[in-house]
Amino acid sequence: MRSTPRAWFGISKSWNPPVERVIVHADMNSYFASVEQAHRPGLRGKPVIVTADPYGNPKGRRSVVAAASYEAKKFGIKSGMPLFEALKLCPQAILIGGNPHKYAYLSRRLYQLLKSYSDLVEVYSIDEAFLDVTHTQHLFGGAEKLAFELKERVKKELGITCSVGVAPNKLVAKMASEWQKPDGLTIVKKEDLPEILWEKPVEEIIGIGEKRKLKLARMGIRTIGELAHTSPVTLRQVFGIVGEYLYNAAWGRDDQPVNPFPPSPKSLSHSLTVEKNLKTFEEKQALLLYLIDDLAFRLRQEGFKAGKVAVGLRFLDLSFKFKEVTLSPPTSNTRRLFAYALKAMEGLPSELPARLIAVAFSSFQSLKEEQLSLFEESSKECLKDKTKDEIIKRFGPETLFYASSLKIKPFLFKGPAATGLT
Ligand SMILES: [Mg+2]
């Protein structure tokens, strides 16, 4: 009889044979642009660029490409590219001012959908997640059927496509989801590893950016196969602890678990640079309410009350000043948060023209901890918040807002292409 690893490692009682894991990585395709195309049929099939200057002037000089639709990508447009460069490649591209509210909301819906396939879902970014389906795949007829169903549901329920990778670990699942885009599905079995990786260029390994790629190239290493056949000692000498990771990655090894508990945020913040300087206190007040309204919604969705509110202003000479106030008791109510934010803003030279307002909430307390604020949570105000949140969740963030927010329009919109709030 063959000796078992139990004997090799001298472990006697608690050793369990390792279960082969099945990890799914789902990555939404051209997320922001796809969401806009799903919501506005007129944009489908057209080169669309979502700009990273939220609500600002999408044609503004400071703007960059936040996402490009597949039709725009064909012209060589990439995320992160300055907008003027992208427009040189494709002057007819349709520009959309990004709407982070909407993308975050859809991302939460996506998370709920993914949760129906496993309790172990790790949100990796706004449009990507890992699922450990090792113990649930059989309920869906195996990993492949599960992945197909998941893709179909994302298409049907959110109107967007995603690329999916299935593999024995997170590292390979993420790499595999890149291999077929858009709308792809790649399944890597344990027996395909590590050879399936070896033809690929080293930069496909997560964590190998331009710098490390260059360093490896200088060592004559361009493919993952070449990396796998480099001495781990050498890699360790050159890259330190990362060298060990690189060596294991080249052999398709990764034992990081899917972590369904992301660290809870310590603060939430939001800021806006305006197109037209904010001159009066009233103008600043209107924009402040707009920001607080948005951030308070996020705060409640995260399940927190804030104990501190900070407001910052950037002036025309680019200096930045901020003031923080403590809330007693902490709250998640928009009106109270706004009242405290106003107090903070009064402590700033708010008569000076400003070009940016920033708001941050911190010192969080769970919404579930009722304590003394039991009163507050049951008040009419909180009921108003809850009702408003429900409407926003159902019909989208632009359906309900404070009338005074209309006053800020001239500061946010300029030029016919700005469509951030449509
Ligand atoms: Mg993506």
C-alpha cells in the first residue's frame, strides 16, 4: 500500500484529505459602459465612453475614460486613458458622465444574485467577485452548468454580460475569466495545471505589472513556463517574499480562501469638483445636501450610523480646508447628518468661492445597536429615509432627490454631452 501524506508529515489524527476546490470568478464586461447600454437602448451597438468625472463635464480637460464599451474598445480605447486621447482614436464616441450611484446599486444586486450560488462570495471589486462553489455545485448539476446559469441570470436580470473563469483556486479562476471576453466561460481542471498556464505571458499573473515584467524580462523570463522553471531561490533573492508567490503562481498553486467577510469600512466619503465656482453660501449648501443625501443612502445600505461628519472645501488657490463635527448621538438620518454638516461648513471660510466640496462620515456604529437612539430610529424622519431608500433601490437613484438639488445643476452640467443624471 502507498504511504499517505499523513505518514510523511507525521500528522496522525486530524489530517483530512484535501478536497479539490471549485472556485468561480465572475467579471462583468466593460461594466459601467454595459450598464449604460442596458439602461439606454439607443446606446447599444455604439462606441460609448463612460468618463470618470462624475456628473462633471465629460468633455472636461481633466476627464479620463472610466470604461469603454466593446464597440469603443475596438478603436483601441482603454480604461484610464485621458479622454482627449480616446477622442483622437474615436471622435464619434458617445460620452456619458459616469453615475457611481447606479453602478454601486447594481453591484449590490449582482452580489445578491451571486449569493444564490454559494454563501462564500467575495466581492473583489465593483464588478468582480469570487465564489467558492465546492460544496454547492452539485445542487446546480456541476460547476459548468452552474456557471452557465449564473451568466444567463446576470444577462437576464441585470442586462449585462460577464466573463467567468472556473478553476481549483482564485488565482487561476481570475486568470481564466480573462481568456474569453466578452461573455466567455473558461473552465480549468486540476489536471490541466500547470501546463495550461505555461504558454501565457508572465503579466497574466495578478501582481505582475510593468515594473516586475521588465525585471523578469531582464532575467530572460517572458512566459509563465519560463518563470516556473526558474529557481525559487533566485526569485526570492530578486523579488523577496513576492518571489515565492510568483513561483507558486507559475505552477498554478494558490490556497487563498474565498473571504466572504470584507473588512467593514472605517469611513465613507464623497466629493465633487464643480464646473462653475461655488460663490455663495447657498450654492455650497445646495451641493452639500446633494452629497449628504447620496452618502447617507450608502451609509444606511452599509448598515451604519455615523458619529462624525467632516466637510472640506477646496478654494480657487487650490488650498483645502476641512472641519469635522461629532454627532451626539450617532445617526443615519439624512436631515440630521445635513444639519451637522452645515455646522461644520459654517466653521470654514465658506464665503470664499470654492471649486470642490468633500464630505466624509466616520466613527461608525452598527444600525442594529439601538441604544439611546431607539427614539430616533422610530421617528418619522427615519421612516422617510427608509421609504426613500426603497424607492431608490427599486427605481434607481435619479428618481427621488431634494428639490434644492436642482439648484446645483448649473454647477455640474456644461455642454450638451453631459448626461450624468438622466
Ligand atoms: Mg470587469
